[in-house]
Amino acid sequence: MSPSQSPKAKIKAYLSLAAKAGKLVLGQEAIIQAAQTKRAVLLLLDELAGKNSADRIKRLATYHEIPLLLVEDLGKGIGRQGAIAAALQDKGLGGVILMLAGQEEPN
């Protein structure tokens, strides 16, 4: 990654890497299961997600104390057009992404 890339571009690059490595879970039921089993270290939500979906993911993040990051055009960034939510299951990548987003790293 080029040092001149914006933080948003770097986040999308890391999310693409996570998707290729199989560290992203897609689909609401799979995301819920990842959160309940403590495998999810970061929840991702597309900025244009519908109200009901967004509320459900936000409640999940709050209840399980998982950081939540709003991402512009999430599906395009991970190579899955139409994806509105995802759970990241890699603590190292989660920490880097949160740092780039200006949030603190997960515990």
C-alpha cells in the first residue's frame, strides 16, 4: 500500500485482504453467530444500509461490545456487491483498521 493513500482507501484495501483470506463473515445470521461466539472483533456496516439492518447490527455491536465501523460502499470494497454488513475475525487486521479509522484498537 502506498503511503499517500487516504485512510479510507487503506481501510478498503485491508478489508479486501481480509475477504481474500477468509477472515470476513457475511450475512446477518453468520454475523450474529460470530458475535455470539466471540469470534468477531469488528463489525462493519455499509453507510447506506437500510434502517432495520443497520439497527440490528448496531444493537449487536453494543450488546456484545464489539467495535462498529461504518464503511462507504462496503460491498464494492470486499468484492461482494450488495453486502451491507460483515464481521471481521482477525484481531490484527481489526486493530489496524480501527487505528486508520481513528478509533481505539479492540481488547
